[in-house]
Amino acid sequence: MSFNRKDILGLQEMSREEIEYILDTAVPFKEITLRPIKKIPTLRGKTVINLFYEPSTRTRTSFELAGKRMSADVINISTSASSIVKGESLKDTALTLQALGADVVIIRHGMSGAPHLVGQTIKAGVINAGDGTHEHPTQALLDLYTIREKKGQVAGLKVAIVGDILHSRVARSDIWGLTKMGAEVVVAGPNTLLPPELQSLGIKACTNVEEAIKDADVIQVLRIQQERQEKGLFPSLREYSRLYGINHERLKYAAKDVLVMHPGPINRGVEITPDVADSNQSAILDQVTNGLAIRMALLYLLAGGGGEV
Ligand code: CP
């Protein structure tokens, strides 16, 4: 199949075939990231702009590295040092980047739908690097890649997503991606952190974490997003950790070869114990490594001209 999207905005709108195409495209890029000389000329002369209105370590750095490894000119816009602090609107900022010749704009924004507005405003490709509590499609793609790499396939696996589902754009993108790829998805967390729309997505939701992770092949642990929390959604972090934290004792409920994942950043000792995060069952750092391959693949598909990798 050929890939005909201008923008990567979410997995809700993507077909299983498109998702598989992106994962397959990332395979040779993963191989390139393991070579002694990692630079390729694929995006020479192209301009990639990182426009992050919220903090990021993994996503911003891996997009920057992906662009640089492919020989693109990569610009990082720090919102605190840009004309955004003078009140420039998102639309005018996007038009300015277009006037400067951007080929791809990667945007993270606290408002759901902000990347969609930018995508409608400019001719350049736009990649959603996380919008509010809506979607984080490149995270879900790297999660799917990691599961497929470690387990051979995604279809037929039981995947438990545990934690703050309500505020999580990763959970939403993971749910769309995993269900489209044929996985059984169960989510778990305190009632106050489970959004009501889960039923309409055909997802099983549990308030009992042991029930959710029973026989799970994969557990995706989510961060408690203290910056987005209203007060009073659960009594305390200590209580949350006791009832929902993923520790070795709890892992006994899951499949013997369960893969433990976390999109990061981790709150060690809150949603996951340090010994589990650092164990052989943990794929947390593999997720980060695979994020580079996925983001190289996406830049290639949007700006690489569609030739052989
Ligand atoms: N997983 C993730 O999006 O991490 P960053 O916020 O560090 O980009």
C-alpha cells in the first residue's frame, strides 16, 4: 500500500493497514539506529520543526535525533523564548513556520485538537506529539512496535493498561491502536480515574488491578499525572501505590512472561516499584529506543518522497 497522509494526528482515524505499514517502515530504521554510522541522507534539504508548548524529554529528543540522523535541518522552538510569550496565536505561529519553509511541524500542546488546527492551517506535514488528554499517536505506535518486536505479534494478546486513564492521551491512543491490531484491552484504576466513554469503546474497565492484570501478556503502567490532577481523585499517592502500584507480588497474577511497559516519565515507587521498572521483564528503555525508529519512519513517510528506505 502507499501512505497518503499529510498529517499524523491520531490513531482513532487510522486503519489497521496504515498502522502496520508504519510499523513495517520502522523496521529498517531500527536497523539503521544500531549501525556504527547512523547518519543517512534521506531528508537532506528538508526542514523539521519541533514546536513544544509542554515539557518533554523522550518525544522531543527522539524527533530531534530522528531528523538529524536523516540529515534534515531540525529547529527546536522553545515556547518560553519565542514570540508566543508576546501573545502570538497558534495559527500565526504556524503560518510563520510555513513562511520559513517548514516541511514537517511536530507539535505538543496542552489543548486537545491544537495539532488538527495547525494541520488545517499549513501545507507542511504535522505530527501530533501529544495534545491535551486526547491522543499521543507516536507513543502508541512505538508501544505497538515494542510489543510486536518482543511478542512476535499484537493480535490475540491481553494488554492491561493500569493507572490514570482519565488524563492519559497515551491510554487513548494505545486503546485505538491495540484494538485495531486485534489485542484484548483491559484498563484498571480508581473509579475516579476511569473515563465514562470506555464502555462505548468496548473496553473492559476494572477497579481491581489484580483482575485486570490476570494472565496479561503485557502491562502498560501509566504515570499519575499530578500536573493534570484535580484534588481529591484518590486519597494519597501512598494509598494509590498500595492499591494499584505494579510490584513483583502483583506481577504473579499476570502471564509468566509478562512484558512491563511504561511510556515515561516514571514516578518510581508510585505507579511502579523500582525493582520492576529495572527488571528483565521491563521494556521501558526498549520503548524509548524504538521511539527513534518510529519517528524516523514517520518523518520519512511525510517528507521523504516515498522512495526506498
Ligand atoms: N512518553 C512521553 O511522551 O515522554 P515525554 O513527555 O518525555 O516526551
